[in-house]
Amino acid sequence: MSKNVDMKARYAELKLGQDAIDEIEEAYAKAVKAQREFETWSQEQIDRTIQSVAQIVANSHNFHELVMMGIEESNFGDPVSREAKRFKIRGILRDCLRQKSVGIIEEVPEKRIVKYAKPVGIIACVIPATNPDLTPAGNAIYAIKARNAIIFSPHPRTKKTSAKTIELMREGLRRVGAPEDLVQILGQKAKINKATSEALMSKCDLVVATGGQGVVSRAYTSGTPAYAVGAGNATMIWDETAAQDLNKAAFNTMRSKTSDFGSGCSADGNIVISEKIWDAALNELVAVGGYMLSAEEQEAIRKAMWDDELHRLADTVALSPQDMAKAAGFEIPEDRKFLIASHGTGIFNDALEGVWCREKLTTLLAVHKYEGEFQNAIDAIMAIHEVGGIGHSVGIFSFDEDHIHRLAMVARVGRIMVRQPQSKANSGSMNNGMPMTSSIGCGTWAGNATSENVHLHHYMNVTWVSKEFDQPDSPSDEELFGEFYDPELEKVQYSKY
């Protein structure tokens, strides 16, 4: 694929060392050769290839090894719930096997349109420390299915785990005779840093970047088309109808909040709860493993998580509730699964008050009370998104279809999960129809190119083949302009010309 990027100037701008330049250029050259060979393969061969790649990473033995390696490297995360992420790889494989990526992928007879899939070329992918194994596996399966090559830039904190993941996938490619250079990773010959990642993104044909705002900004300023995702701050609404099954509502939140110690951007961070069920809801949250912080403990947690200027302190990411409490200077019982901070009632006007509305990325949940009408819950959601997480996701535990509809009409998010645990659902689940992914687009609300779950169709170009209609599809002016149609104004006044 061709791009109008002066890489010599780009390397100089980024002050990249020659060893890093050489590694990027070598990886790219190998990727181009592999991709051009692979794009000639049949659909059956490609599907067999992704089956091999997915199986070698997602089998219990290998994924367990990757999980333990990632936790040891990063020093955060929960081994039990993180291992369940191998099922996400199965879901991505399921979605891929049900779709075509070679030749004709869709026909629209009534419009006389036929669509053909084409690869995008060489993809650059930036891997977050929170998903050093799942992100490369999922993105590689999508990339290979669409007949692309993919080069990964690992997070420095978890580069060994990501390198091992890529090593396994290359083995999966070799065992079916596919070019192993379809999947590569940087950092084998040169140091990985922000400049290296930026240069890779500028070199390639498409960027898929998952990470913090810095990564997203660099992806969109790389000069390369990019799918980069915004920050999460998943929030739930429990209206008064949640009283019909409060245990399930609380259990869903517990599952979402505790998955990999809340490190995912989809983990419930806030619940906006109707005053009518407030006391019962808090009791249920405690019953499923929550620990209700006292005012003093809540302030101690705040100081442990954020500095005086409200910058997040990285050493409280993805910790167990016991370790979170320890970091704040107190202890909690061993059977507690997550912490609960109560904000009370109101809209979040000042920075300090809004701190509990921020993204947590750990086993801390904030609960907020709304009074009166359901509109007040919607207003609270809007206010929380002014603090953070706009575009990402909202959940609602409600049996009132009108409430669900009203929220969907105005919520500035790409996805709304109804009566589901968000971290298990909004990036795709075996229990819903959302596309499986590890990259969640947040739309223009968050400066993203898409509000969808990034999945197979984002990894390919599509050629539309159009044939002429037998009869024109040309409505009359009266049909088109409706009440504004004025036949007198449509008369041509040739005398003026």
C-alpha cells in the first residue's frame, strides 16, 4: 500500500535511533512480503489459519502461562478472572468464521450493488499493559482474517508477555504453512518507547490503538488512518423497577467490577440509583461482596488514588480491595470483593466533588443517588460524562422500556447494556449480539473515528460494484419537496438567459 509520508523526516522529527529505525523498516518489509503472498489465499485457507492462531493462544495451558507472565510483569491484575478472557478470543474467532473476507462479501440486489473485500495492508497495533495477551490475539485474528499483516508495539511494562503471545501466534501460522511474518512485534532489537510506537504508526497503512489518551492522540496525529479508542468510565442506572431483581443487578455489578480487579475500561465505575431503592440497593451490593467505606476511609482512598491536582496515581490500578485499603492505610475483611464510595445526591459541579465520577480502573465503585423523576438519572449520567467517559458506554438495570428508550435517545455513548454486567457484555458476549472486540470506539464525542466496537469490517477495504437500474429511481419534485413544493418556481425562465 502507498502512503504520502516522508519517513526519513518523521524519524528525524521523533529523534529515533538507528537501531529502532532499522527494526521498523525490517519488520515492515517482511510484513509487506508476507501480506502480498497471503492475500492470494482462499477463504477456506484463511479460516483454517485463524483457527490455528486462535487455538494456540486461547487453549487453557498457554493462556494460563500468558496470564501469569503478564501479572508478574505488570504487578497488577487478577489471575482467576483474567484467564476468562480466553473466551473473548473464542468469540472473535466465532464472529470471523461467520463472515467472508475474500471476494464478494455482500450483495444488495435492489440497489444492484455487489461488495468485494480487500485488505488494508500493514496494520500497526499498540498494546496496553492491561491486556498484553488478549489485545494482540484478538487484533491479529481480525487482521489475518482480512488478509492483512500486523506489527505490534508492546507496552514497555508487559513487553515479554506480548512477545510470548506473538511467538505463539507465529507458531500457529507456521503449522498451516502461512507466512509467519504476518504477525510481528517490535522491541526485539531496539528499546520500546513512545517515539518508536509513533514511528510505527506513521509507517503503516492503518492504526488500531487501545490505551490512554496519550496513545489515542499519537494515533490520530500519526498521519495514518486510525481506530483509536477513548477512555471508559462505565456507568449504570438502577431505576425503581430494578427492585424486581436487585440481587441480579448487584451480582452483575460485582462481576463487572471485580473482573481482572476492575482494570477494564468497561468495568462498572458508577451506579446512579433511584432514591426509592437506595437502601435496599446498598444492602444488596454489600451482600454480594461490597465493602461500604466510611467517610474517613473514603477520604483515605481518594488521597491514595489521586494527588492534590487530581492526577491518577498509577500504583492503585487493578488492585484487590484489600490491597487498595492497604494503600490507603486501613484494612478490610478478606471476603470483601470491591469497595463502595457513596457520593450521595446531586450533580457534580466542582473538581473535588467530581472525583468519584472519574474512571477508576480498580476495585472501587461509586454510588450516586438520584431523587424524583427518571430525567434526574439521565441528567446525572450527562454530568458524569462531563467528568469522563463520554462516548464509551452506559448500562441500565430497568424493566421499564420507556426509561430504556429515553436513555438511548440522549445518552452520548456508543453502547447501552440492558440488565447485563458491562465489562462482560459491551465488548461482545456469548449472551448478546455485540461484536466481539478488545477495542471500543467512542465516536466523535471522544474524538474517535467510530462509535462501534472495532471488529472485522474495520480491518478491510471494500470495493462497491454498481450496475445501472433498468428504470431511474427518480421521485417527482412534489414527492421530494413535500409541502415546500411550488410548481411555479420550477418553471424555467429561458427569457432571462
